[in-house]
Amino acid sequence: MGSVAHLEAVRITVGVDTHRDEHVAVALDALGKKVATTSMPTTPKGYRDLLAWAEGLGAVEGWGVEGTGSYGAGLARHLKSAEHLVHEVIRPNRSVRRRKGKSDLVDAEAAARAVQAGVAAGVPKSGEGAVEMIRVLQIARSSAVKQHTQAINSMRGLIVTAPSELREALRGLSVPRVVAACCLLRPGELATPTAAVKFALRGLARRHRDLTEEIKALDAELAPLTLKAAPRLTRLFGVGIQVAGQLLVTAGDNPSRLHSEESFASLCGVSPVEASSGQTRRHRLNRGGDRQANAALHRIVIVRLRHDEETQRYMAKRTAEGKSKREVIRCLKRYVANEVYAALMTSADNPQKAA
């Protein structure tokens, strides 16, 4: 009975340094004293063993897990399914590592101390709904778009240096017509430079054609998923399917983890950062946050500046006050972030609208 009471009295915090094949964990008691360390493989059995190890040490108050969006994603999902409190921990910066050194145990202990100090208060994305589906499809689409662009750029480069007869036949054609023409090329035996160019162009053209179909198929799947996940978000002026998808991925399947407009703005890198010193009071540009979300907000603002009269009037008013165009765009991105946050919260509060 005494040992059981002792276990119940011990409250621990666990920090985990995550890797591809193995996770390293350190447990601290309520006073910050190291209780135990362990390592487990990144398998379902490893996750179960790690959880059993922690619960065997005492009552687990919380977990600090590095890389919840990458190597730590599987462990974070397992811990959440077991109703444990998981905090997302940012990896130590270089200055800290220079002072304290770098090892898996050091990083795991730092993760646990970050939770105890209240520094690691972020809730990881759940990764269990429609937004996770959008994320993986967007990764495939982004890769296809990149290769699609590379294929046509390579074709253009080959056409510029192609033999005169072939170059003249393809000169001035639009991209679809160039691709269609190159798909029909017949290089024959590769005995001349002209035959080699035709062979290369045909391969690139067919790759471009296949990637075009792949992108269309991905778009056909992404559109209904995005509309269902956040219908109000897609109705905002200047927000298309791709922009909405990126903002959804940034917020995650559980946008309620973002407690305020300010936290979402900070996540997107559009919240001014205090840079005051002494009697000087000023703010500087936030260069942190999710840069893809920042770019999505920028695209919304650019569309509104071109087509929305109210946004155009705001730009004229602020520039008349002495603001530069770049500074006004930063202000507009902050306002747009508030609109996006409200739309995301509406979808999160209404399960029938969320996926």
C-alpha cells in the first residue's frame, strides 16, 4: 500500500526527443529532478511501451514532444488517443545548444522543462480529419506542379538550341500546342542530334501532359474537401481553393487550439513584434510563423487591391497618411488574418460544416 501511495503522490512530466527510428524520453518530477530516461522504437508497440513506462513512474501531468508535425506525429496521436496532455515543443535554438551541448537526452530533458516552465504551451495538430487529407493531397499537388513547371522550362531550353528546322516549327506556339506537337514527334533511330532532341522533347511533353492530368485529378479531390471543411472561409473575397486549403492546413483539424486572433496572426507571421528599448517604442516585422500561410494571406490582399473598392480606398487613405505600399499591405494582411480566424472558428464550432 505504501508503494502505491508513493506512486500516486509522484507527478511527472515527460519530454521526448523524436527521431525517425527511435524516440528518447526523460521524466522529471514536480521539482524538476530527473526521475528516469528511456528510448523506444517508433512503432505502435514502442508507443505503447513508452506510455506504460511513463505511467509506471507516477501520474503523468503532461508530455513535451518535439516535431509533432513530423517524426513525433505518430507518438502525439497515440498519446492523445490515450487522453494524455501533449504539448508541442520547439527545438532548442543554436545559442542554447552551444551553451548546454547537443544530445538526445539533453533535448528530451529540455522539452520536459519547457512544459514545466509553461514555455511549451502549444497544442499539436490532431491530424485526424479532413484537413489532414487536404494536407497530404496538397503535398502531392505541389510536387506535381513543380515538376510540371520544370518539364515545360526544359522543353523551352531544348527548343532554343534545337536544329533550325525543328526550332522554327515550334517557335511562337502556346504551351498546350507545343506540348501537343512534341507528343507526336517521331525521332526514329537516335543517330543525329535532331533525333535526340525530338526524343527528349517527346518524353518531356508526355511527362507534362501526364502531370497536367494528375493536377486536375488532385484539384477535383481538393475542392469538395476544402468546401466541406470550411465553407465560410471559401466565401471570403479573394480566397480560392488553394489559398483556403493552405490556411486550413496551417490551422489544423483542431483550430480551437488557437485561442485568439493574435495567436493565429502570430502563427501566420503577420503580427508585429515588439522591438522597444529604453525610451524608444516601436514594432518590427514578424519574420517567423508559417511562411506559406503568410504567402496565402498576401495573395488575398493582392486580389482585393485589384478588384475590391473598399480595399483600394483603404490603400489610398493610408498612403496619403505617409505609409508605403508595403506597410499598408502588412496592415491589410493582419486584417485578413482576423477574417480568416473568424471563418475557421465558425467551421470548428459547427461539426456539420467541418469534415
